[in-house]
Amino acid sequence: MSKSYYYRNSKQKHKKKVTKEAHKGPRLLSEEIRSTYFLLLATITCMLVASVLGYLYISSQKAAKGYLLKQLQIEYEDLTVESKTLDSELLEVMSITNINETEPVANMEQPDSEEFSFINNNAAVAQSNE
């Protein structure tokens, strides 16, 4: 095969491309409408898909937060019950009957009526009952 064969074929191919483009002419209005229609349809579809995905995401977030809120409410109720139990135990321990039953108080001596002292309201000092 000679050089002229390749040169001729490449010229012919180029010539065919030019002639196709030359005969093509300006785009028709129906073609413009069709391409705009498909572009609009694709845009609307993308927006619809994005909206659905956004809705599903927000919906799943609400469900997760609802579950977390329910768990926190249960934990709060448990802590409230525990707090009330501890408060009642503290009051029981601090009651006068339990304090009198403790070992240090039980080992104390009861005062005699002769050695008993009291605070006088006017003088604000301790005095004996003599």
C-alpha cells in the first residue's frame, strides 16, 4: 500500500464529515423543545429523588431521637425512685429513735436532776437547777 492511498482515504473521510455538518443546518424548534423537555424532566426527577431521600433521612432521625428520649425518660424515672429511696433511708437513719439506739449514745449516762443545767432566756448562760 502506498502513501497516496492513506492520504486519499483520510481526505475522503474528512470531506464526508464536513459535508454532513454543512448539510445539518440549524437546529429545529421541535428539537430544542425536545431537549429542553428532557432536561426539565431530568431536573424534576432529581429534585423528587432528593426530596424523598431528605424526607426519609429526617424521618429516621426523628425515630432515633424518639427512642433516645424514651430511654432517657426511663432512666430519669429510675433515678427519681432511687433518690426517693435514699431520702427515706437518710430520714430513717437521722431520726431520734435511731440516734438514741447507736452505741455512742447508749454508752452515755443519763443526767441527774441535781446536775441538770439549762439556758436562761434572759442571761443566755447555762445554770443549774438549785
